[in-house]
Amino acid sequence: MGIKSFLFSTVLVGGVGVSIAAAVEPPRNLQVLQATYRKITLAWQPEDAQVQIAGYKVFRNQEEIATVNVPYFTDEALQPGTEYSYTV
């Protein structure tokens, strides 16, 4: 099974453009909870709450930056004036 991405939205906050995407069996309601020019908090819901999730891999600009066991993530390594794309 290959990875497919689904573009949900692009948000411009403090000069930082953020695209949000989800992978196969995408989390539902992927959203930006909070964003500044230095950090962003993303949150989502699993596609199927009946399935136990071992973890979520978070990618920034197609590079894996974290694996989390909760349905949210805060990236605190943003640079002003830089565009970022996230995939979960």
C-alpha cells in the first residue's frame, strides 16, 4: 500500500505558510490549533477509533520529524518567512 496525501488547507500565520496534509487512512479533522511565527500545534482524530494506533509519524516538508502516541503535535522549530508542509 503506497502513501497518498490529501491536502486539507494552507494557513498563513505571521509570514509562515503552512500546508496540512494527511497520509493513507488519514486522521479526521486535521487542523491547526495554534500557530505563531516560531511554532505550530496540529491536532487530528484517527480514521477509525476502533483500531489501536501504535503511533503517528509527523513529517515536515516530506522529512520525518517526530513519532507521537497522541493525536496532536507541536513543532517548535519554525523559521519566520519559511513555508512548511505537514503530513501525518
